[in-house]
Amino acid sequence: MTTTAVAVLPASDSLPKHLPSLEAGAEEAMEQFFDAEIDNPRTRRAYIAAAADFFRFAIPIMSGGLSSLNAMHFSRWIDLMKERGLLVI
């Protein structure tokens, strides 16, 4: 049986301003990446929503900033997405 989840995407094409603090320049670099690399606005919003969700999860548990991110952070986030019904593999 396949489960389908519907995600409500932000109306904006930029990262939410309520993200916890990132290292200096990180938020701007991500916005520039999304703007430069992803032409389709719906795809851009979906990627931005996923990035924002990931950082809301990861920032509280990161001990050394962005450079401390590793595969375990992503794996746990994917597990949480599955638990929330937002990812079907």
C-alpha cells in the first residue's frame, strides 16, 4: 500500500525568516543557490521547504555549526519524515 502525503509549501521563494540562526552568510548562500540553480518556482519552493525543515531539526543538535553536519543528521531527519508520513521510499 502506498501512502500519499500532501505538503503545504510556503508562498515565498525564500527561506523562512524564523529559521534559527545559521552561521554568517549561510542563509544568503542558500538563497543564492536556490535562485541560481532551480528555475521552476514550485520545485524551488519544495526544496526551500525541505531545507527549512531540515535546519529546524538539525540546528538544535549541531555542536559545531554547519561543518559538524554528517550523514547521521540526514539519516535521522529522513527517519522523522517517514514517521510524519512525508516521505515514501
